[in-house]
Amino acid sequence: MLHCAACAGAAGTLPIAFAAQAGAAPMLPGKEAVHEFAYGAVRLTGGRIKRQYDQVHAHYMALDNDRVLKVFRENAGLPAPGPDMGGWYDKDGFVPGLTLGQYISGLARIGAATGDKAAHAKVAALVDGFGKAFVKASNPYAGPKAQAQWAAYVMDKYVVGMIDAYRLSGVEQAKTLLPIIIEKCRPYISPVSRDRIGKVNPPYDETYVLPENLFHVADITGDDKYRQMAVHYLLNKEWFDPLAAGQDVLPEKHAYSHTIALSSGAQAYLHLGDPKYRTALENAWKFMEPQRFASGGWGPEEQFVHLHQGKLAASLQSSKAHFETPCGAFADLKLARYLIRFTGEPVYGDGLERTLYNTMLAARTPDSDGGYPYYSDYGSQGEKRYYHQKWPCCSGTLVQGVADYVLNLYFHDDDALLVNMYAPSEVTWDRPGGPVEVVQETDYPAADTVRLTVRKPGNGRFAMKLRIPAWSKGASLSVNGKSHPATPGRLAVVDRVWKAGDTIALNLPQPLRGLAIDDRNPNLQALMRGAVMYVGINPWDGIEKQVVALPRALQPMPGQPEAYRTHVAGRDLVFVPYHAVDTERTATYFKTA
């Protein structure tokens, strides 16, 4: 009966209209200042962000279904055609089968955002193949290390895949599988939430990442035991309670998993209404700010540090001048979006923009055989290398994080549209006064100008709020040619009765500036232009010992709006955006005095 319930007729999908209804948020006690738009309400129409989005869409659509399902079919004793994945993914790998759920999740999000029926069909096929193997197998884990060390982590990835397959692709089988997955995995998971300290200290498994998706499972199934399970695994004593009290408990914590755990706190705030969790998120953001490299990513490597020991700057002289990306970027972008939703404050939009451009967007394009980016290297001879093993965890967060680009651009409340990021796009806002459509045209951040046009105004009675970044100088805004105030670090609010064809013109000059690595090393700086981190390409040995007068010594490269150069000891040093770098070596931080 279990096999039939989970798998019979499994490839069929619900109508997309029902999938949208399945994804509708329940009424929750936690209050939001603004709301995310659903996947499909925002469409990317051009620019560098869309180019990466389209490339990721194509790359993951082209992953062979038999190949990614092979390890699960082998585990169940089923026919398992296709080549091995290798690396982390296979039964003898570091975390067998770890990312399948994330591939399903990312493709469901992309399908919902773009309307790609083939993406939904691929999601349904992967769920069907996984479901048949999972139900038949005696062990829910595809290999011993997933079972012994990463039981909670892997279950969480299974679960998010089924959540998004059901809510976004309308795969009814995914809803049926959710309780089966959880109950079959539970015997292997610690009965209590266990903290993980640092990068290598046991216990390695991160039970405290479970609550975010367990709250969603409770919403989907209507079964309160999953809400209780989510509450049970919240890491209150070691994480949320001290953070809410204003205590910086970040040092020595495993950076990625604890940042992801903040998303569990966000769902706890929404579902339980306890302001402790919102306060914990706000304080965590404040404590994380000094930990950030110029890219927005925190470091070094996967562990928060004691800043008073000067470890962030010292990491540049070691092998740990890294930020884990796309995993770290995925966690950080989710945290920023939650804080925007809870507060409506532009400071979190500033942070989101910096992280998106300099980490996720800057990730190296994956290859055809499991080569994926893992670390960003900010040392004096940095390179965008693939991780040394195939199919690492970042192969899963890459597709999820890029799929979520559409969530970062716009937010709304009942009466206002918040423009959080500037990229060629269109947004459709269904509201009681009639549908509103706004078109954004820009070449930002290569250029400074943004144009927003109201294509459909509904009843016209709404405000538009535009984030004016705190780093901006001389920003200007006009509505139908009439000047309007624009203050750095605040939202520019335009409240009027709109009509079709009304336009907002925004000019955001992006000044070059040096950004110190920390307060203890004010003369060790990276170059920023607006939100974008610039790097010196093809650096020579010893450049870290030479003085570079940033930014005053820089001159624009002729005909290249995003490149600058200077002379250092008789040599040319050229700076370009980090997200534009492919395989060149780079240097990020320079002595400025």
C-alpha cells in the first residue's frame, strides 16, 4: 500500500493553477512589513543576471535523469542505467545523493518563474524516479556516510525538493512522499538538536537546519506534529536565545550552517509569532557585518572568527582567504530577504545586492562532469577553481540561489511596490485595485541610469518605493521629468495616482572607493564601485607588498565603462568587476599606504 500511495501514476502533475494555490502562504502570526512576490510575478528581461539565470536553467535541465537517480536505484536494488556521478554523490562518496532534492527544488523554482513546462516535467520525472527507489529501499540513505554523518542534512534536501515539486510544479506525488521521507529518516537523526562548532569538530550533522522546511511540511500536510518537530529542533540555547539578548556568539561557529539556521528562526518567527527570532536575525546581521569581505561574503572559509584577534586580515596570508560560495551566498541572500520582509529597511537590500553581485553572480560556470565552484579566493593570487571533488554541496545551492534571483528585485505591501534591485525586468502585481505592471530598463551596474515605466496602473492608487543605496553620492530621481528627493540609505517614496506610461528616471552614480578589510587594518583595502567589488587581474608575485593608491590613482580604460587601470612600479594593473572574471588570476586586497 505504501508503494502504491507514493508512486502509482506518479508522473502526473497538478494543473499549474492548483500549484499556485498550493504555494499560497497561510495566515501566520509573524508580521511582515513587505511581502515577496510569487515565482512567476517577476520576469528577467536582460543583463548579466539574466545571462547567468538562463545558463543555469539550461545546465540543470541538461543533467541526465538516469545519472542523478542511479545511486538511489542502486540502493533500492532497481535497474540503474547511466554513468556514475562520482565525487561526493556516489554511494562511497562524502555525502551520497546529497543534492538531488536541491536540483528538483531549483528546477521547480525556475519552471514556476519562467513558465517552462519542460522544467516541470523534469521535476515530475525526478520525483517519480526518486520516490520509487526511496520507498523500495530498506535504508533511506544512498551510502554509509550520508547515514552516519549527514542524516539530517540529507533529509532536509530531500524535503525541500518535495516541497517545491508540490508547491511550484504541482507534483502531487511529492506531497505524498513528504511524511514517508521524514518518518523513514527519523531513526537516523539525533533526537535532540546538536550544535556544530567550527569546521571540523563533531558532531558534523546540522540538525538545527531542519525547522525551516519542517514548518513548510506542517503547512502542506496540515499535520501539527511537523510543526512540533520544527520547534523541537530549533537551536535556542546556543544560538537564538543569546543572539536575541544581544550576545555575539558567532565566533568559532560553522558559518554556513548557522546562517542557514537563521532561516529556521525566520520561519519560527512567522509561524510562532515570537519576536525573539526576529530580534535574533537582526542582531546576527549586525554581528556578521564586520566579518564580511568586500564581496559581502563572510570569512574566513567556513568559520566565523574572533575579530579582535585580527583573523580576517590574517587569513589573506594563509590558505583560508575564502568565502564558501554559492552555499554561503545562498544562506546570506535568504537572510537578507527575510529581514527585508520583516522590516522593510533598505540596509538589508544594500547587503543583498553586494552579496548577489560579488558571490553568486561571480561563481564560475560549472563543467559537464561535476566540476562546481566552492570557494571564492581573495588572496593575492586568487583563482576561480572548481572544488577538488565532483558534485559538492554548492552544486545544489547554485541552482536554488540563481533560481531565487527573481525574488530579490521587488517586494510589496498592500499599498506600495518596493523596488529593491536594479536589473532589466518586469513585475506583475495583482492587487484589489486591479493588476499593476511595471517595466524596468537599465544597464546597471555597468551604467548609472534606471528607468521604470508603469505599463498597467490598476486603479493607480499606490506608492513606489526605490532603494537608494547608502554608498550612493549625488543620486537623483524624477517622475515624468519632475525632480523628486532621493536620499542615500533611505527609500525614495513616490506616492501618487499613476497612469499608464508614467515613468521614473533614477540616476545612481557609483563612486569608486576603497573598503578596508577591518578596523585593525585600515590601509589594507579592496576596490568597490557602488555595490560591485573590483579586482586586479593577472597580478604579479609580490604585489601584496606594493602600495596601490586606491581609488585616486585609477583611470578609466578607454571605451570600457567597467574597467580601470593604474601603474604600479612600472607595470600596468587593470581592475575589472569580480563577477566579470573567468579564469584569470586576481588580487582583491591591496596596501594603500
